[in-house]
Amino acid sequence: MADCIPDPGYAKKIAGQSRNAAQQLPSLTGSQKNAWLEQVAALLLERQDSILQANQLDLIAGENSGLSPAMLDRLRLCQQRIESLAAAVRQICALPDPVGEVISGGRRPNGLQVNRVRVPLGVVFFIFESRPNVTIDAAALCIKSGNSVILRGGREALHSNLALGEILQEALRTEGLPEHAVQLVEFPDRALVGEFLSCGDLIDVTIPRGGKSLIERVCREATMPVIRHYDGICHVFIDESADVQMAKEIVVNSKCQRPGVCNAAESLLIHRAALDRVWPEVAVALQHHKVELRCCQDSLALAPGAVAATAEDYSTEHLALILNVKVVDSLEQAVQHIREFGSAHTDAIVTQSFAAAEAFETLVDSSAVVVNASTRFNDGGELGLGAEIGISTDRFHARGPCGLQELTTYKYVLRGTGQTRG
Amino acid sequence: MADCIPDPGYAKKIAGQSRNAAQQLPSLTGSQKNAWLEQVAALLLERQDSILQANQLDLIAGENSGLSPAMLDRLRLCQQRIESLAAAVRQICALPDPVGEVISGGRRPNGLQVNRVRVPLGVVFFIFESRPNVTIDAAALCIKSGNSVILRGGREALHSNLALGEILQEALRTEGLPEHAVQLVEFPDRALVGEFLSCGDLIDVTIPRGGKSLIERVCREATMPVIRHYDGICHVFIDESADVQMAKEIVVNSKCQRPGVCNAAESLLIHRAALDRVWPEVAVALQHHKVELRCCQDSLALAPGAVAATAEDYSTEHLALILNVKVVDSLEQAVQHIREFGSAHTDAIVTQSFAAAEAFETLVDSSAVVVNASTRFNDGGELGLGAEIGISTDRFHARGPCGLQELTTYKYVLRGTGQTRG
């Protein structure tokens, strides 16, 4: 199927079906949506064998086409991963229904009751790469928030996604939900993505998750809003008054706990007044964790084995055990560096000073500003949002982790007794 | 000045200055912003003569270039209008500061305090047409919400806007606010707008207020998010159980109280079961207010003096004393008509039935869904938002009236005691 070319009008047809489904979804009760989620979780466990068989086809094709071991690992499903997937769906099921929430409300002087009520965004077009677990997460989040979703996964995971898509759709039929509430794009054709991106009248938002070039292309071509998910060039700033032990633990955790993700630290800034007291010990701890240190002149002198940073390092998302280090003269200089080189994703300060914490919180404008904790906490699960469909680096509509709420909008509901305007 | 051509790089320079100002604005206290607003209000009253002189130049030029009487009226300032402007600024002053509001917050199981805190969007590029009062409203809303703003008004109002812009900037200097927090584009050149729209790295949002072709052009060219403000094709649906008197008052008010605005009704839908009982009386009341009725066959028969509607009427924003009328067989058919012909702006039902009100509220997905009140209440002031910078017909980020909150985004502030991720 992957190599067929779809009929002209395929994208428009799929998007139109999705729009029709989206008109029915806001009327569903939370119980109906939860029944679907429970059914998906049950089918995932029941159909493990056929999912794994389909995944095997992708893995063989991936090996033959020379995918890296890391890519193959992202692609691979196994019993444990399928069990985690089912558990994640049940966690989403346990979250409160966002649709119908009264965000704010009250009575106007003329007696008119005005409520701002949460409603679904509508139709979500979700573009993602090789991890098949994302297919299930995204569908679960979209349906729970009352949106219909068009899933366009990567070519590498096509067989796995088709098997998972079949489960999602079977559960729609079993539970009597609109049959086109979840649709999978069966043709991993790049031109076809462009056709979907031109359907601005049928699709309410596109969420691309993948490399920078994919996201740039989507932003360029999309005729509907896009939730972007760009680089995380995250900083830890060790302030003058930082506790050495705390600084060490936070820097090591921010850099090393999972270096390949967007909320891992890429740069360390150190207040000059803390340099001698804190830096040597932090440097040793980082090197103990096999981190390559790319240092400015002043920090280099105190870290045997470190190398000199280049100008580009400070604006590079290494996604590896590499850390840029720079000494600054003040908190203001740290803030200035973060504004210049950061990506407004996640930035942390380690400090014992109340005033420094307050200043950093106010002056740094990132999706998460962290005081005395690891940058790794900027994550939907860790912040209490439940699962996330991505982490937005936009300021508009959704910032940081996108969970159920970020997949909604609102409408005003006005209830009167015949009020007219004078 | 209007006929000079700006230096190349003018838009980028202005946008860069605005970005710098935007970095300083979040640190201002509410009192500092309010002092600026008070100063603006005071200067408006103090400088009435010079404002009126500048306005006179625009009015003379407008008459010479053949502006319609309606356009000239929109352009005209007078003592009373300037006093209203100053009063509007003081009303914005009295609103709570949105910046720093903790939207939600709590402590995570690991002790981490997670707050979602409201912050400004950043740099607003605001494009508007001939009404000079909008200049003051927009600047006041942007500064109060911590944003810097680039104001690009219409050519017709250039002298008035320059006089008002001088007041805005003098107040910035007097109160020690960043000098580029409010900037006025002094060249009403269309190509220049395109240069601003290409500054997606410096401008956070563009808000165009004006005709459809302006908004379409902005959406096509903008490299940043846009808050759109399209048509209002608003409906009133008279349900089977509607009270005749209430129906009459609501329909007349929705259509006639101010026919030229986006939340005025354009179409009336009548449940067939209420036709004989309600329609003749409503029709007479509308005709008494000089409304031209464009009717379907069934409603035409009961309204002497009405004319037959054409197919296009139902999707036309008349903005005049013209009302389309159509009989429907059920609430569902009314909803279907609204979905097909409406613009998801403002739609109202008149009903005595609890079940019908609930169904209408759920099934109609417009920025405002109104039960037993006039469509004219979908307005920032009427809904309690204070002033508005526009009414969004988008679903994304901001829906309906855009006040102070809609000019903000949020960041997560995490406060810990050394937490790391396991």
C-alpha cells in the first residue's frame, strides 16, 4: 500500500471526513470517550501478536535500508512497550474531560450569565516520525479532548502504524464513535503532506513532531495554525550564592539523565564570584559522567581535560554528552546570554538568593523558568498535565508541553431572559 | 511625511526597537503602566486643540478625495469623542494587571512548586483603518498587557494618528517607560506593510482590523501568527417554544441596534411550528424599523412587503437593515444551516425549552452562543473583558473579543529545593 499513489483529492476527502467527525465529537460524553480509550487499551494487549508481526516487517525493512541502531530502537515494539502503551492510554482515560469545563464565568450587571466554556479545537493534523507509540498517544489525547485527528506517521513505521490504526478504528466502531474520528494516512508520500497543509478550511491545527526541516516546511506551507516544536537550547545558571552540592546534582541531571531530548541542558553559565568555589567540583562530576566540556577561557583554566568552545557551540543543540560552559559577571549577563543564544525552551538558575531567584523568574522568558531544579522537569507528565502531544516552542496558543487543554479552545455561552442592548 | 519613502530596513529597525522594548516591559509594575495610562488620558484632554487641528487636516483631505459621509464620520474627532477616549483609557487603567497572574499552580509529589504565570505576548503589530480612536485603545491595551506595539493606521487618519502618537510617546518619556514601547508607522505605504509581515523573528503577532482583502493579504504574507477578524454572519433562531414578545425584542435588537457591526444579525431562522404564531408579529416589528426582509417561500407568504431571498443572501454579511429569513423544520436543521452558512461568530436561540437551549449550546460552535439575548452582546465591554483590540474569528489562541488576557501568553515557573529527575 505504501507505494501506491493516492487518488487526486485524497487529502481533501480525508480532511472533509475528519471535519464531519469533529462536528459530532463535542456532543460525546466523557464516559463515551473513556469507553473508547478502555477499548483501545484492551485491544492493544489482545492484539500484541499481530502488532509485533507488523512491527517486525518495519524492523526488517529498516535494517535493509540501513537505519541506525538508535532509529531501529525507536521503531521497535515489544511486549513491555505495548503494555506501557496500554497503561498510557488508561492514564489519559483517568484525566478529567477538558470539554465543557467552565474556564471562567459570572453574571453581568444586566443579569446575563456569561460563561467561557472549553471546546475542542476541531480537526488536528498530526505529523510525526518513526516512534509508533506516538500514534496511540496522539489519538488518545485528541479523542479525549474531543478532536478528530489525521495521523501521518513516518514511512519507516508504516506497517506498525497500520496495525495500530486498525485497533483505533475498531474501537471507534465497537463504541459507536464517528468512524472518521481517527484516520491514518496510508501513503507516506511527501507531496501528499503538502495537500493536507493546503486544507486550511478543513483542518484547524497542524502539529509536526520531528526534525527542524520538517517543521520549517510545515510552517512554510501550512494554511492553518501550526504548533511548532523547535530546538531546546537549555541553560543552567550557577549563581553567586549557589550551593555546591545542589549545583552539581542539578547540572549533572540536566545534562546527563537523558542527553538526547529537548529539555536537556546544552549550556552552563557560571557567576564569576562562584567560579573557584563551585566549578572545579561540578566539572569533575560532569567528566565522571563522560561529558565533554566546551569551555570559555576562564572556565577552561579550572577544568583539566576540557576543550575550548567555538562561537557556534553556544547556539548548538548538541543532544549528546557535550556541555558548553561560560563564565558571566552577573545575573544580568546570564540573562543576556540566554536571550541571545537560548531558544526560550527551559532555563534554570541554581541560587540561595531570594532576590536572584525573583529576578531570574521575571527576566527570563522561556516556556519553563526553573529555580533550583533540573531542566528535565519541563515535561507534560512531570508538570502534572498528563501525557503530551509535543512541547511547543511557540508563544501563541500553547507554550511548553501540550496536553489535553492545549488541544482545546473556548466559546462564550450567554444565557439571558430576553436581554437586549440599549 | 506621508509621501516620503522610508529607508530600506525601516520596518526591521522599528521591529527591532519594539523587540528591545518588549524585553523591558514585563518587569514594569502595574503602577508604572497605570501612571502612563493616566498621563495619556490627561494629555488627551490637555492637547485637544492640536488633536482637533490635525484631525481637521485629515477631514479636509478626506473630503477632497471623496470619502463617503460614513467614512468621514468615522474619521472625525470632536471634544466629546476625545473625552470618551480619555475615559476609555482610564477604564483600561482600572482593570487588573494581567501580567504575573498565576493562572494555575500547585505542588507536585516531589515537592516542586509549578505555577503557570501570565506573561505578555511580546511585540504586537497592529494594522487598522480610519478610526483614530483605535490608535489610543490599541496602545493602551498593549502597554497594560506588557506588550510593545507597532501601530499602522490608515492613510486617511495619518495626521490625527501622528498627533495621538506624539501624546503616547510623550507619556512614555514622562513616565520613564521604554521609548519604543509604542511606535507609529509614519509611512502609509502598502509595500511597507509587507516588510513588517516578513519580520517573524521580531514580531510575535499581527492583528489586522479592516476589510476582508486586508486580512487575507496579511494572512498570506505574515511570517508570524495572525489574529483574524473576518465576517460576522450571525443568526437568531426562533425555536418552537419561543415567547413572541421576547423573540420580537431580541430579533429587532440583534438586527437594528447597530446594523453595521459584525455582531448584528444577518439571518433569522424560524421553527416551522412557531411560524404562524410568531413570525407575522416579528415581521411587522422589523418592517416598522425599516428592515428589508429577504424571505424563503414559507416565510414570504406571511410577510406582506417582503421579497424573496436569493441563494447568496444567506451567506452575505449585509451590514445594513436587511435580514434573511428562513423556515426550518427542527432545531437540528437550524444548527445545520448555521454550520453551512454562518461564520461561527455569534448565534442566538430564542426558546422556552431547557432541552432546546442545552442542545443549541452544545451543537453550535461559535465564538458566542446566546440563549434568549441579543447577538449584540458579543463585545468585550458587554462580556466584562473591558476594552477589546478586536473580535477574533479564529479558534486558535483567542476567540471572540480580544482584551488584555488575549494579548498574553504564559510560562511555567518551577521552584524547587534541588529536585532532579530519576
